[in-house]
Amino acid sequence: MESYVFLTFANLIATYGKHRGIGFAISFLISFFGTPFIGIICVMLSEKINKDDDNGQQAEKTFDIEQFRQY
């Protein structure tokens, strides 16, 4: 019975984690093999995934070399 509760909490945390940068699988594994408390902390510390930008287009994360170029 206790393992079902543990598995349920890990699944809930993973479901919340799929909307974050950490993703479903990683948050589930952390919550299952660690503890759900550590899992929720890792999920909360990861950044949110921005689905849409201001134009309604899907946002893309691109690397801009200009901001890292040294003059």
C-alpha cells in the first residue's frame, strides 16, 4: 500500500515536471529513486517552458553568437 502512495506522488511530480525544463522522465526518476520531496524541489528549481511567444508562434531557443563574441 505504501509503495502505491509513493508511486502516485512520484507520478504527480513528474506530471508537473513535464511543463518545466526538467521534463517528465527525469523528474519521475528523481522522485522515485530519491524522495518526492527532493523531486518537487528539483522541479520547482527548473525553469518553465515557454510554449508561445508574443506573436503566437512556438518559441525557439536559439544560440546567438553575437551576445557571446568577444571584441
